[in-house]
Amino acid sequence: MDKKIINSKKAFTIGDLGNIAISLGVAVIILTVVATIVQTLRDDQTPENSSARNVTDFGLESLNTLSSFMPLVALAAVGAIVIGIVIRF
């Protein structure tokens, strides 16, 4: 019965690493493009329009915070694959 449980579990393979790497790469590219667009919007605003400038500043800070977590997300993804491979064997 134990073999049935072990064999029925789905696990990650090394082949899944490529798909996860591409997904993380796309996420980084999207964050970069969005940050560039928000920075361009911020540069076009005048100091008189302070509420709009504050909103874009807050958006840039949020994008910076989100992008700082990308290495942690990559580490978690690789860790999940390693654990999945270990479970399979």
C-alpha cells in the first residue's frame, strides 16, 4: 500500500525548471517595463500637481518592493523542484 501512495504522487522533474525560469523571466521583464512607464509618467508631472506625483512615487516604491522579492520567489521555486524530485525517488 505504501508503494501505491508514493507512486500516485505527482512530482516535479528537472524539465519543469525551464518553464519556471521562463515564467520568472517574464515576470521580471513585466516589472521592468511597468517601472519604466511609471517613471516616465512621474518625470512628465509638474510639482504643482502634487497628488498625482505622490501616487506615482508610491507606485514606484511598490514596484521596487515587489521586485526585491523576486530572488526569494526564484529560490522557493527551485526548492520546490528539488523537494519534488526527492519525493519522487
